[in-house]
Amino acid sequence: MTTALTPDAAAGSPTGAPDATTTVEIFGPQGWFAVCALGDLTPGRGVAALLPDGEQVALFLDRAGRAYAIGNRDPFTGAYVLSRGLTGSTADRPFVASPLLKQRFDLTTGECLDDSSVSVRAYQVRVRSERQDG
């Protein structure tokens, strides 16, 4: 699941850019977990994060402000590298291509677009803004 950055979330700072109180959260086995500030993510690039249960996730922000999270382990090689892959889209399906063997994984579902018998876990993601009275 993805969450697009809404105008309310982007309005956290005077410039309209997200501030440190806008966080990206992932829903894992132990509930919602704040991973990082939205401003820590660069559109089109991935970041690896460790959940409290020890699972590694690959977190992405697309250029439209939608956040995605999938398992970071490449099922073809066993390496934890998907966060370092190249992002793109095909037929309106956002994907990351593994940096090793180049298989593409749908960022919404985790399905491998090159081998439908393989997938990685896809996580629910939300972007939350904490309003500061000031």
C-alpha cells in the first residue's frame, strides 16, 4: 500500500517542504513503526531500514510523493540489496530492479515482474504529519 504526500503533510514548514515532524511509518508484525523523517528520503532512491522484529525493508519515495516499502532481500541471490536498486515504472506499475540480476519487483505488491512465481513482502506505508502549535 502507498500513501501520497498530501498538501497538509507538506505544509509542515514555512517553505511548504516536509519538516522533521513528517514521518514515514511502516506497518509490520508489531504494528506501525516510524522509520524516518520524510525529508530523509530522496525521490527515486531507496533506503534500507531495520524493523523491530529484525526484518530489513527497502523504503522508496517516488517523484509524486508516494512512499513504498518491500522486503530488502533479493530472493534470487539472497543478498539484502533491493534498496540499492533502480526505480522505474511499466504500465503504471512502480518497480525496483535488483542491482544484481536486474529482476524487477512491483513496489505495491512485491511481485516479481519477470517471474510471477517469485515475490517479496510488500508493507503498508503511511506518511504522518504532527502539527506543531506555534
